[in-house]
Amino acid sequence: MTDTAGTQRVAAGPAQRRGPAATAALLVVPVLFLGLFFVYPVATIVLTGLRPEGVLDLGAVWQVLSDPVVRRVAWFTVWQATVSTALTLALGLPGAYVLSRMRFRGRNVLRAAVTVPFVLPTVVVASAFLALLGPQSPVNSLLEGVFGAAAPTLDLRRTVTAILIAHAFFNYAVVVRTVGGLWALLDPRLEDAARVLGASRWQAFREVSLPLLRPAIASATAIVFLFTFTSFGVVLILGGPARATIEVEIHRATTQLLDLPLASVLALLQLIAVVTSLVVYGRLQRRTTQQPLVASERASRPARTRGERRFLRANLALMAGLLAAPLLVLAERSLSTAQGYGLTHYRALFSATADTILTVPPWLAIRNSITFAVAATVIALIVGGLAATAAVTGHGRVARFVDGALMVPLGTSAVTVGFGFLIALNRPPVDLRGSPLLIPLAQALIATPFVVRTLLPVLRSIDHRLREAAATLGATPRRIWREVDLPIVGRALLVAAGFSFAIAVGEFGATVFVARAQFPTMPVAIFRMLGRPGAANFGQAMAMSTILMVVTATALLLIDRLRVGQVGRF
Amino acid sequence: MLDVRGLTVRYGDLVAVDDLDLTADDGEVLCILGPSGCGKSTLLRAIAGLVLPDTGTVSLDDDVLDGLRPDQRRVGLMFQDHALFPHRTVADNVGFGPRMRGNPRAEIAERVREALTLVDLTGTEDRPVTALSGGEQQRVALARAIAARPRLLMLDEPLGSLDRALRDRLLTELPELLRQLGTTVLYVTHDQDEALALADRVAVMRQGRLEQVDTPDGLWRGPANAFVARFLGLEHLFAVEIADGVAATPLGEVPVDAPDGPAHLVLLLDALRLADEVRPRRADEIELDGEVVGRRFAGDHLRVRVRTRCGPELTVPVWRGRAPAIGEPITLALDPRATRLLPPDETEDETEDGPQEESQAASASGQSPHPQ
């Protein structure tokens, strides 16, 4: 009798219900981690915001909210997010069409390349656009070359335009991957049918493709809006003090005004906005999956008419100008010195501290970044791996809860996380004040959702009959995990590790709150260098940004080689 | 009248349609029959304007269509797997064409009703097309093409995705429906039964070219070459040498009226029969002795496989009541008048399709292979 029960349990395999106790055991670490480093800090923010003096004081909240400065900040946040999203869609939709429906040489490489900006650290992107849109930019040399010395010097630093363009740069891939992914699945004969029935090219798009793409477009819109709404590094560096979003204002209130209640109320506002858009996004996503799709083998066609070729060329030019140019100019600026091109700035990074504004030699920032990122990756893999396993083995409701709960930090802004750490973890019960441990913890918190998102589909896709087969061949549950699950999940684990590392090494929003002066990371060092005048500081910032870009790109290229999951697809 | 001249469509190095000429008369149902990948769908797409031809001219009722966009051509195309708009109702799908042409609302509704009546789907107007069965979807697709009032209706494997029973039913309904419409119809299929059941004329297509255009009966009686013969399912095809008006086949000598040289001889469907006491061999027939090696049940008759004493295995239809057992000796009668001489095989390889062989094919197919 006991035998039968045992066989049944083993045959069901670890992916089947393993019993609430096992699931609960798996969840201990993730729940503790999230509770301590997410729920507790966020709760502290809420309490600080609502009870600045220890008692509930909605009047104070209202006072903050009715402050014209706060209102202006809130308005600007919404405004820039809306315009950025519209701009990104306007540029990205044609790009999505080109990359999903037109066939041309190098398309697959290009499709991988356009996702690079999306995963670059915000600080690198901001540096790149400072370089591209500044007076020293090759763009201006070009203008001068064409129009002579009288040509106006283009300087878009500290403008809204710079922010909008940088946001389009960042999120172009989101539109291309999300909308393009669906577009590639739409039967191209639907538009053909419309054309034959008398619809013009535009009518065929509007009447047939657009309605069918609507869920993906809505989904991309929501996610781009969320990203630009919570954008921090780009706005902080490119926008200048006059153009603060809620994120930037939280940072300013904390570091310059030392007004924690103000920062808390702002963070509260931010949280509400983020949760609202996440709910909307979740709704939209559910509709996306319900969309009936017609898979088709030949969705893409080569450009045949002159108009099509022109459209293709225009889009390729846009991708080159929007996506490639900033990064190339960044590298160019990092090599440019008063005496022509050279490695001066790079050498300066590895020399003494004398001519830098950091309290430690800059190369230490590189070492710190890599150390912290490795630590963060380990933490994220443990927490995310356990949570994903629990989500797969647990009952439906448990699984959905784990899945959902772990996504919240993804949407919550990094600044909220960093600020929460700052005000919550500096006193008992969790006193980590000034501890360098805060940095990898914050980074891990932000990387964990990506780990879960990468592992879950792979874990779910393992055919449970493989486990059953292993069980009938005599494997214990532990052996099944080692012999079946692990080899299959191994690749996904590597991808998750690469992802976590890339995110952690470039993390800025949370790190800038918790990194002490003696433990700068690369993004923090770049930010500090950019904040000081002088060509040497700027050049070193460019050099460090280039290094960070290379480190991140390497991690991501390694992921790409493994070809698991879709970067930037929502 | 549809007139296609010198049409060539290339996809990179691949020539999908190769210098093709084709005409279809008003009200004619012309089937384009060919194996998958022979370029028949591309031909339709080129006529519809969805693919730009590299060379050639398409005209319809004396209007030259070249350079016109698909929406300016007023030709209808019913797609393989139908390509119905999944986000629209039946009525919206059917009314799409009239709406794009800017018809008033009442006119659109009228045409939708008309087209749905024709395909026997009245009452389904408000249903989403995704909720329909395969056969219903097929009818909606046809109604959608009809409601646009095309000058030419093209159907691309319209029955391809349907199960057999449904296909057979629609195959009996479609000819009547197409006749009612009176539009010129171009019907693409890889299924010879479909082509022969529907078509006024059949154009057999292979690797971008038309091998033969003829009535169904003409095709059966005189396939132009080995490819057409094989594609129609004529399995008895022999490489022969002609000398002094006689083709030496493995089955015996068949008198032909053709110059000396290599050729192919095909046995038409009614060339072989069982010779027995009810219908003994006639004097002009060739006697073939053999042994039954296999039997396949085919509804009202059996297809009996016979290994002849002279070598080749032949299949012959035998009525059920007279079916011989396996191993039984059997005598067949071969009617030499039901054989056709075909030009030497181009070995199925398109690269050898030279102009020389083409002219040979033309002259050989025009000849009578036997004395009248």
C-alpha cells in the first residue's frame, strides 16, 4: 500500500503537485528576500509619506501634492512619457514592419542588433547622447563641412528633445520586438486579399493589419509608457535641473533637499502610477494571448517596387542614425583628446586619483561594478530559480501568485527601490547603513524578475513524461531534477545569469542611492564625472561609458549565442 | 477575355513563371493544373497584381492591366486557406470589397445578401468568421470574392484544406455555382479530379510553363508529353524505338505513323482490359499473358496487378464479379488504338528544356501515332 502511494508520487514528478509543504519550502528564501528588501522598504516609504511625524497626516500629503513645483514635475513626467511613447511608436512601427515583413540581406543580424540599445545601461545611453548632441559632436563637424563656418552649432544637451530622442533610442526595440513579433505571424495574404478586393495599401493596413496588431501595439505602448514614465538616468543626465520627472525629483529631494517626507510622497505617487499601468498592461497582455493567429511560412517578402525599396532604405537609415550613431560617437569621443585621437582618457581611468573627482581611483569602480554584479547575479539566480521552481511545482493559484508577485519589482522604479533601501535599511531591525552589501541586494532585486521570466517558460516546457520516464526507470525525485531538469534548464540558467549580470552592472537608479563614495560603481562614477566641468572629466566619462557598453554588450552577445528567450519582447 | 502574354516572374534565381502565354474566354472555367511549386499560385498573384512580373503583359477585356495596383484591377482572388479577416464578421468580410469601392451602405448590404444567398449561407451575417466550419469559411471566401463583382474570378486551391467528404460535395456544387455567375474563372489546383470535374479547359503547368492546354477529354485522349501523362495518372509509359512505322514495346509491336527514332508510348485509360470468354481478344488487339500478383479494391471495380510474361507489370481494371485471385493466370487485351506516341522524355529535368525539344514536342503531339 505504501509502495503504491510512493510510486504515484514519484511518477507524478517534481513538476506535478509536489504537495504544499515542498512548495512552501522552496518559497522560504524568495519570500524572505522580497519581504525584507522590497515589501519592507516600500512599506516604509508609504508610512513615511503618509505619516511624516509618526501620525497619519493626509494634510501634509495634500500640501505636497498641491505644491506647484510638484505639480509641474508630475505634469512634465506624464507629458514627456506620452510624447516619448508617441515618438517611439512613430519610429518603431515602420521599423517593426521592415524587420518582420521585408526580406533583405542581413535582416537577422539587424534584428538582433536593434535590441542592443534596450539593454544598455541608462548612463551609457545618456553619455552617448551627450556626445552626439553636444557641440563637439561629429554631427557639428559634418554641418560645418556642409554649410561652412557659419553653420549653426547644434547643441541639444539639457533639452527635452534630447530626452525624447534618447527614450526613442531605448524603446525602439520594444516596439520592434513586440509588434514585429505579432506582425511576423499575421498571414500576409490577409492584406493581399484586401488589396484584390479594392483596398489601397493604406486602407489594407488600416482595415486589416492594424486591428489585428492592436493588442501588440497597446502592449508596447503600455510598456514604453511605463519605461519612459519611470525613466531616471536619461532624464537626470540629459535633461538638467530644470526638467525633473518624479524620479529625478525623488533623487533631488533625497540628496539635495534632504526632504525625506517630500521624497516619500513622490515615491508614493510614482508607485500608484506604476501599479495602475501594470494592471492595465496585464489586462492587455491577457488579450494578446487570446488573439487568434494564422501562422504563415512566408510572412516576409523582398522589396519589389521602388516605393518599397525607398521605405526600406529610409528605415535602415533611421536605425543607423538613431541607434548606431550615438554609440559610435560615444566611442569616438572617448578616444578624442586635445592632441588628436589617443588613449589618454582610458589611461587616466587607471592612474591615480589626482585629476578625478572620485575619492578612489576610477579603475576601482570597474572592479566594484563587476564584483557587485557577480554577487547580484548569484543572489538573483538563487531567489529567482527557487521562485520559478515553486511556481512550476505549486498549485495553479500559488504559481500565479509567485509569478505576479515577482513581477512587481520589475515595474517598480529602481529609484523607489534605492530610496526605500536608504530610508528603511539604515536602522534596526535591518541596519545595513553604509554597507556595500546594499548594492548587490538592490541590483539583485531588479534582476530577479528577469531570471524568473527566463526560467519559467523553459521549466514549464519540459515534457512531464520525461520525468515520468526517468521515474519508471528508477530515478528518485532528486535524481530526476539532476538528470532531466537541470540539463534542460542549464542553458536558460546561463541566459538568466548573463541577463542578471548585464542588468546589475549597468544598474543606476537604485545604486546611486545606496553606493557610498568609497564604493562607486561604473554608472555612478560616470554620473559623477559628467557632473563636473572640464574636458578631462568628460573624456573619462566617455571612456568609462565605452568600457561599460563593451562589458554589457559582451554579456548580452553571449546570451544571444545561447538563443533562449527573446530579449526586449513583452 | 483574359489574355496573358510572355509572362515571366522571377524570385531571385528561381523562375516561377517562365514566358507564359494563356487566354481564357468570357465565361470559361479554365483550370490550371500542376504539382505544388510549379508556379501556378504565382501566376494568379501576377494577374492580380500582387506580384510584379519581370516581363509580359496581362490584359482583361482589352484593358491592359500592367502597372495597375491590385486594387485597380477589379479581379477577384480567392486564396488558399481562404485568408478571411479573422477580426470581422461574415457580413463584414463579404462586404469588404463593395465597401472599398465606395458603395453606399444599402448597396453593400444588398450585395452581401446576394452573395451569401448564392453560396447558401444566409443568416450567418453577424457571426465571426472564426466560428465557422471549414466548409462555411470556404463559402464565405467565395462570397467575398463574388460580392466585389470581379471581371475575372481566380480561385487558388479553394478546396485544398477541406476534408474529403466536404470536398466531394463542394465539387459537385461548384460547377453549377460558377456557371450561374457567368464570370471567367481561373481555377488553380494540383488535384486532377478537381480540374477534370470543373474545367471547360485544363492547362497543365510545370516549372513555370504550360505543357498543354486542352479540354478534359482532349487531355485524356492525347496527353502532349510524358509529364502530362504521368500527372494525369497514366502509369503505363514505355520508352520505345520506332523503326519503319512500328514501335517496339516490351509488350509487343505497335504500328505507329511517325518517323524513326526514340519516343515514348503511353497506354490510355481504356487501352487494357481482361480478355475472357465474354469478351475475347479481337484480331487487332495484342494478347498479353500473365499472372495476377496483386489486387486493390477501388469501389465498384478492382485494380488488378498483372505480371506479364513479356516482363512489365500492368494494372488493369476488372469488375468486381470477375475478379481473379492472386496467382491466377490471366490474359489481357491491349488495344493499339488506345495508345499515344509522346516525344522523347526530357528526363524530368527543366534545364534540358531547350527550344529544340519544344518544337519536337509540338510536332509529335500533333501527329497521329497510329494508322487511321
